Amino acid sequence: MTLTELRYIVTLAQEQHFGRAADRCYVSQPTLSIAVKKLEDELGVALFERTKSRVQPTPLGEQIVAQANLVLEQTAAIKDLADAGKDQLSSPLSVGAIFTIGPYLLPQFIPHLQQLANKMPLYVEEGYTHNLRKKLRNGELDVIIVALPFVEPDVVTQALYDEPFVVLLPKNHPLAEKDAVEPNDLNTEQLLLLGEGHCFRDQVLTTCPNLQHHGEEASNNVRTAAEGSSLETLRHMVASGLGITILPLSAAESSLYSSDLLVTRPFTEPSPSRTVALAWRASFPRHKAIDALRKAIQMCRNQPQA
């Protein structure tokens, strides 16, 4: 039994698909399949039920996967302790960011981080909050950039900045004539939102109670983009005349569309917003690396927008 095999079964249990699990583990599907079967033979039990469309843990397999996950977490803690004796700004730093933050923040802060810690290799990854949470716990990621609230045992969170939400709409839309939009103004609009699984969708509905009510009472006016879609997909849908949407300010400011086609409008006060934060394991010993990352993000946030 090896740590690699334990990582394989944990990933397979999460993905419930050999191909996706193999991609996440950076190995071929046959390699992962053989390793899982080898571990099952060694333990003398079936860890997974296999069908043509799905792979899921057996009841005993769920218990073994849970224990394997604990082993991986403890292994990550051992690596953290070892890293404490090294140069904190020379070892690689693995950073994760949620989909609605990564594309807009990563290109801004990476140049600053390279100036502050030019010997520190940087690995970045985007994902859903729940996937980043798991990778942070098992040590695949050192620190993640998420939106609050984010609660996880033995994980430290630190707020970075508040980011307001804005309305994105065609320039010729009636609401474009207003200086600021009230949530009630959206009650009769074709509103485009991200699909289930995106925390930004939940943040919009939570911080805009009228929209949540609107979604329940008049769901035919709320259109969900296809599963796996992005804020950029929503932007293209608005440009195509399919409706209007709500974006975080950083995404709204990063647009290839001309202001003659799309415009943004703020909400009236109190404007809905989200709090962007760093999260890392309490046992992670490289505080200087976290400090450098935090400073780099603050530097890019303070510089004038082009």
C-alpha cells in the first residue's frame, strides 16, 4: 500500500470516473485502474462498484477512502513541518482560486509576486470551492483564494478585500439610462446566472434577496447558463441579446467588448458585494510565503486600473 494508491482511490471516489480521476492524478487511465485493482487485491475487498457510466465506492470502500484521506492530510502536515526548515520563499507554492476570481486576479498579482519572491516557483489552479477545499485539506494546494464565508476545521482564513457586484447590460437597454440600478429593477428582466455548483450564483442570490424571491416567484425570467459555464459565457450571452447579468467588478472591468455594445451600472447603496479571502491550513509553516502572496494581491489591487 502506497500513498500514491491512497491518493488514487480518494480522487476516484471524488470524481466517480476513471478518466477524470486519472487526469487529476496526471497518469493514464490504465495506470490508475491497475493501481486501484492492485490495492483491492492487497486488501482483499472491493473498494468500488463499477458500471459503464459510473464508479462509486462500496459501503466499506467509503470508510477506507475516508481513512485514506486522513492519512493524506497527515502526510501533508509532515511535509509542512519539513518545509518549515527550508527557505520559505524558495520552495514551490501551490495556489488555487475559484473560477470567478482566478481569471481576473491571477494575471494581476503574479508579476508582483515574482518581484517579491523571484526564487519561489508558483503553481496555480482554478476550481469550484468544494474541490479547492478538498485539495487544500489533503495538501495538493497550499493556499486558496475564495469568497467568504468559508469555514473549515484547522484552516485559517483572512479577508483580502470587498468587491461590489455590478449589472452588465446592453448599452441600449432601458436600465442603462440610470446612474444606479435597484434590485427591484431586475424583477421583470431576463436575468442570466451561472449554473449550480458556482458559489457566485449563491452569493448573488444571498446578497440580493429580491433576486432570490424573484427566482422563486418568476423562475421563467431567470435563465441559467449551461453547466460548467463561466462569467465570460454570461458576458457573451448578454452581448448576444439574451438578457442581462450580474458580475463582480473585477470581471466587469475585464472586457473585450466595446462600451458602445455593453455597459455596467452599479447597484444603489447598500450595494451587494462579496469578500475575497485567503485560506490555508493552520499547520502550514511558510508564513513568509503567505505574506508575500497577500502583499502581491494588495499591490495589484492598489494600482490604478488601465
